[in-house]
Amino acid sequence: MRRNKVNGKTAGRILRYIRKHQGVMLLSLILCILSIVGALYVPVLTGKAINLLMGYGLVAFPELAVILAQMGAVILLTALSQWGMTLCNNRITFYTVQQIRNDTFTHLQSLPLCMLDKHPTGDLISRVITDVEQFSDGLLLGFSQLFSSVLTIAGTLVIMYIIQPIVATAVVVVTPVSLIVAAVIAKRSYAFFSQQSQIRGEQTALVEEMITHQKTVRAFSQEAKIQNRFDEINERLEKSSLRAIFVSSITQPGTRFVNGLVYTCAGIAGSLVAISTGGLSIGLLVSFLSYANQYTKPFNEISGVMTELQNALVCAGRVFELLDTPLEEADLSNMLELGRVDGDVRFSHVSFAYRRDQPLLKDISFQALEGQHIAIVGPTGSGKTTLINLLMRFYEADSGNIFINGQNIHRFKKSCLRNAFGMVLQDTWLKTGTIYENIAMGREDATETEIIATAKAAHAHRFIKQLPNGYDTWMEGDGGSLSLGQKQLLAIARVMLALPPMLILDEATSSIDTRTELEVQKAFELLMEGKTSFIVAHRLTTVLHADQILVMNRGRIVERGTHMDLLAKNGFYASIYQSQFI
């Protein structure tokens, strides 16, 4: 019952997408009716032609020629109608799938980060690409065959009753057996297709993870272990796929057996009527058998369509499940523009937990005055990056408040809030394109002179000029053959070009060698001059001159002060410093 309810809900949402193409659907339906009328009229002409063959020397060739010409015209019209219907169906299907894929991708970009963190990237990719493609195949098959099959059944049934009601009734009585066989098989195949789709998503996630982190896999000689894991998933996918295919493949032989039974009953019943009552001529009997064959054939097609639609509904359900995931909380109409930023930032008793039973940040309070450089240090997992995520509203605090310019950050539009910060993260992201385009992301109206000057300030100009095409060198999304340090320098140049009023440097120099780090620090000092800056760091060399150092441990600020003050306390910070330099 629950599965039928889910399927009905999914089908209803699909129809809402299809409804946008009502004009093309109407044209497809008209062409479908024309093609079916043509297909149904051919047996009538065939029966008339047979009745003109009275015997040797008793053939009415003039009338036969007219009928054959009519048959040719009808067949041509039927073929053209089917061709036009196919074009319409393709258009409806691919435009519908395009809209669903666009909606899904747009939805992905607006999802809260907490949702993206909880789902494997490969599974999300599988839903947007593979599941939508599978859904497309099922939808196209449904449009191509479902409408025409239903109309063919209705048309042939009407004509058979007109020709001979008794024989037509015999055909109809046997028909439900075919429907029962198809329904039982469809119910079983849905469960297997659902399992197949889930395992496929799991496999995609593993492949994406393995390719992305191939260097790490090889560095730790994990190839065999990853291969065994892939083989295990692949074996489960094979078993699930074989079960789904086996069960669904029973549909055609089962329905064909029933159809053969129907055709046999029609032939026997029609022959008995023709012999006993003379109510059927030879031509009409041949026409009737042709209609009986056309009547049963759509049941085969519908059975096949239902199997494919089961797979399509499963895939569509996974896509709609993603579309139903709540979006990041939208900005209200009365929210403010941030305007000029004076750089005053204050945390007041902020607490946060990714899971309710595992608190992470506990009662965080501090203030960064305009132009101050605030360093955040501490061991891994102490909550340094999480604190930055709350400041950017990538996550929402469970309690407490954060203020900028004396106003709660929830009063500002998210876009304005995030535009006020320039971020350089430990994990660099470079888009597919040229080096010039990647730096220009910081400010798209920047001139070439400004971009080159910024690259020089970030100490990236030298290695860029050594590349084959300089600033026009093309890169894939992962930065291609550039080193981690070079990619980090490009990310730094991008932020320097943007000239944001406040800065966030989250392990910004972690991938740069010590000599380059000293040079970049000078560039940062120039960049941070007069700007409120938050510097998250493990390497304490980057925070020695900070105006205030927040020392975090287990989600709390355990110490605060300047470098010299904290060393004098000989506490937690001093122990970290000594472990790095002594």
C-alpha cells in the first residue's frame, strides 16, 4: 500500500512537469490516433481484398487495384504519423528531463552544508546523472508505447465487437490472465529495481572517492583493499541487477503465452461461428484474427513498459527525494544590506553541535575590533573551522548570537554577509578554465594589469609565466598538474584581487613551503592592513603578530591574549608552541 502511494505521488510530480508541454502532448495524441486508425483500417482493406479473390479466374482486378492503392496510402499516412509522434515524444521527454536536472542542480547549490556533509558525493552525482538518465529512458518508452497501446486495445475491441460480438467476448474473457501475470511480475521487479538503484549510488560514491583521492590510496598501498570493496559492491549490484532483469524478463514470455492462447481461442471460436451460422465470411474471419493479434500485442508492450516504468519511478523517486530536502533558510524580505563594514565582530555565548548528543562549541564569547587580526589555534577537532562556519552562516548556532557592526548577523542577507569576507581555505578550489579566469573570479571587472599585479603580490606570477601558455593555461577543476602550493597561491591571489573588507584565512599557507610562506606573509600583511582578519592556523609562525590569539580545546576558548602574553602564562598555548619550536 505504501509503495503504491509513493509511486502515485512520484507519478503525479512527473505529470506536473509534463503538463508544461500540453501543446506538444496534444499534437502527439492526435498523431497517435491517426497512426492507430490507419493501423486498424488496414485489416478492413485486407478482408475486402480477400473477398475479391473468389477463385481461379474470378478476381475483380480493378476493385482490387483500388483497395491496394488505398492500403498503400493508409500505410504511408500511418508511418508518417508514427514518425511525427516519435518526434513529439522525444521533445516532451528530453525537455522534461532537462527541467528536472536543472531543478536538481539548482536545488543542490541551495542546500545547507550540513545536508551535503551527510551524503556521499558519489550518491548525489548518481542521482543527478544516472538516475535522471534511467528515468529519461523509462519516460520515453512510456510515451512511445503506453498511449498507443491503450488506444489500440480500445480500438480493436470496438471493431471486434462490431464484427462478431460472441467471438469478441471469448477474447475478452481470456485477457485478464495477461494483466494478472504482468501485475504480479511488476510488483516483484519494483523491489529489485529499487535495490539496484541504491547499490548503483553506493558504487558511484566509491568510484568518485577513489578517483579523487587516488594519490592517497596509492601512497598507503590500499589498491587491493579498495578493489575488494569495489568487487563486493559490484557483486551485490550484479545479483540485484540479475534478479531485476530475470523477474522483468518473465513478463514477455508470460504475456506472449497468454496472447497465443487468446489468438487460438479467437481462431477456434471464429471458425465455429463461420461454419455453424455463416455469420463470418473468410475475409471477415481473417480481419478478425488480425484484430485479435493487434489486440493482444499491446499487452506485451504494456507489460514491458510497466517493467521499465518501475525502474523509472524508482530513479525519479530518488531524484525527488533530493528535491524535497529542505533548502538553506531563505532571506526574509525585511533583511538588511550590510553596507559599509567597520570590521567589529562579536561572539556572545555561542554554542553549537553537529549532533545533539555531541556538543562541539560551548559558550564561545570574544570580540574582534575594527582592523584587528584574530588568530584561532588549537588541536585538530577543537572547533576552529566550525567557528568560522558559524560566522559565515554556513551553519546556524544552536544558542547565542554573533554581531557585525553591532547588528545580529541574522538581520543581514546571507549574500551580503558572505561578500563581506574574503576566504582562503586549506582545501583550494579552482574551476575548470584558464588561470586568468580563476584569478578574475575575485573581481570579474578587474583589468589585466590588476590581475597580473595581484598575482605578483601573491608570488604566483613567476610560476604562471613558466607554464606553456602563461595566464591562458587551461586547467581542469582539480588544478591539473599544479602543485598544492601553486593552487594555494592562485586562491590567495583571487582573494587579494577582491579586496574584501574582512578576511578569513583557514590554514591558508599550509600547502606552501617555508620560504614562500615568508613571502606570502608579507603579501598578507599588506592585504590585511586595516582589515579585521581571522586566521585559523596549526603552524604558529603565522600568528605570532596577531592582536589576539584565541586558544581552543574541546570546543572552548581556554586561553586568549597576544603571543608574548600566552607564553608568559606557560599554559596550553605555551605547550603547543614548545612542541613546534623546541
